[in-house]
Amino acid sequence: MASVPVLYHAEEGYFSQLARLALAEKGIDYKSHLISLATDEMHEAWFLRTVNPKGMVPAMEHHGKYYTDSSDIMVYVDTLPSDGPKLFPDDSSVMGDRVGHFSDLLGSINVRVVSYGSIFHRHLTVDSQVSPLMTKEKVRARIEGFGKNLAIVQEQNPDLKAGLSGRRGLYDEADTIFDEKRVIAVFEDVDRIFGEVEEELQKRKAEFAGDDEYWLCGNTVTVADIHLSCFLHRLTFVGQAQRFYLSKRPLMTDYYNRILQRNSFRVACGDANSRFLKTK
């Protein structure tokens, strides 16, 4: 029997959602190995030495090879035998060029700052689904605790320092997350990107007039849609839907409603954000 990929992921992790949705869209079975973000399990020695020396999820093993970044996972998944859509169309094609552009554009968004910044500055949100018990103090403690835990891991395991040298991510974003003006500046970047996305959806609507099955770059779901749908889902959860699309971008609103109807999305991402930022 052929082996199936093993996905090490966090249910609530944004980048884990990207990987799961890619697998779901391609219809590829995999073995799930959940990793706890709340307990920083990705910094435990077994994970760092066996799965991903960078201490990040998602990671995936297949046929003895490890893929340690959501982008690498999605690229690899697209090479596996499947009846699902081509996530990365030929980049020499018009559609492939669109997919590359919007994947890069959406991938440039600082999702950590948008997510944690929205929770820390809750007055900037509308209809947030994050528990009110997740106070500023708890967000601060989580971010600062992440940095302290990472320092301890490196001190106790000198041989792992090289892999973790660039792995401060969330902790390094603290100054931005705690500064309302800097968070709003990131929001403004998202707004500019979404303006371009709305214009592109208008082009697709005209191109496939009368057909409900159109997506960001064509009439099939691609990696650009994986980025967009997961980000819209996170924005809705942290209370930014009104700011970014409900109030002014009808095609993006329609797009998100259609994404929610896809079985692949419901299975891979539907309730995932409900665990976001739960603590020990």
C-alpha cells in the first residue's frame, strides 16, 4: 500500500490551514498529526530534531522527505496524482501569471500582525468572534512567553540554535502588534491589496458571465484562492470583515460566501479559527 503524507499542523494555525486546504482541494488523503501551539509543542526537541529544525508548522513528511514550509507543501501537493484542480497553473500561461502575481501579493500580508493586532486593539474591530476573555494582558503574555520559551529551548539545546536562529517571528512582531498606529498601517496595506483583488474579481465575473463558478484567477480554484479564502476567514474571525470587505467590496463578500459552501473549505478550515489563541 502506498504511503500517505503525514501533516504536522495546528488546527488553528493560519499557515496550517493553507496546507490543509491545498490537500482538500486536491482530494489527497493524509495522516494528521496535531501540534499544540498553546504549549509551544513545535519547540520540543523531538519535533525540532525529527520534523522541522525551524520549529514551525505546518510540516509534512512523505516518502521519507520533509517539507517545512506551507508554500513548499502546496507546491509538492500539486505534483501528486489527483483529480483536483491544478493549484499552480503553468506560469507561462495567462492564468499562471495571474496566480503567481496574486499569490505573491496575498502572501506578502503580515497575517500575524493583522490577527494579533486586531485582538490586542479590539476597539478597531466589529463583531469579533474572539472570546472577550482574551484580554490585552493575555495577548501580551502569549507573545512574550513565546520569546522566552524559544530562548530556553536554544539554551538547553545548543545544537538546535542554527535552525532556530531566524525563528523569532511572533516575538519579533511584538513592537508592531502593541503599537496601534503601526497596526493600522498594516491594515492600510491590506486595504490596498484588497482593492486590486476586488478589481480582479470584477474581471473574472465579466469573463465568466452567468457562471457562478469563477474564482480569483479563473474558473478553477488555485493557490491564490487558498491564500485569499483563508485570509478572509481569519479576518471574519478577528472582527475585520466590516472594515475590509462587507462594507465596500461586494464581489469579495460574494466570493467568501461561495467559498464557505465548498466542502473542501468546510472540512479543512471551517471551525479552525475557534481555537485561535487558546492558552494552556
